[in-house]
Amino acid sequence: MNLLNGRRFVMVSSTASVVDLERPTEFDYWEADGVVWGSYTGGTVTHGRFVGTRDGDVVSIAYAHALAAGGKAGGQSNSRIETDADGRLRLIEEFQFEGDETRHVSVCTEVVTA
């Protein structure tokens, strides 16, 4: 089952930065046979990519992105997949930037298109 394939998420909170709820970071996910990949943009990010794996309700990825303020960032994360009462998926992500020991947490909610 390719649970995340073709799904879009938006960031609703993060301990690493302020989330602009009118223009949040958006993530597009793809999945095949347990391999997960995708892209993201918005907020503090101009262009980002990630790749990793999903094992049950845990997604482990490595990511890299260009920053809107200039420069780049990358790191690793583990997300727990939850299902909201309305059936949308939510990702609770614990992540860490390369070269920084600080652990951050973000929450992303699935965007359902009509």
C-alpha cells in the first residue's frame, strides 16, 4: 500500500520557524514500495527535496532545501502518521538540521482537494 502517494500537506506549526498560515510550506509526497520522495516550497523555503522510507506509520527521510533568506539547509527527520477525525492524514515530524543538535517538531496536515 502506497499510503502517501500523491498526497499534499501544509505545515501548520513548527518549533524551527514561524508558520505563515496564509502561505505555509507545502509538501508533495510520492511513495512506491516503501520508498518515499517529494518536494516542498513556501515559508522560509524556496525549493526543497526529500527522500526516504516508510515503515508502517513512521516516515524517515533526509532533506535539503534552499532558503528564502539565502543559503541552504539539510537534515533528517522522522514523522509519525496520524489520522484526523475527518479522515485527513497528519504528519508529526521530529527533525534536526545538519550541524545543529537542536531537535525540532513540526505538524503538517493533509490538503484535500475537491
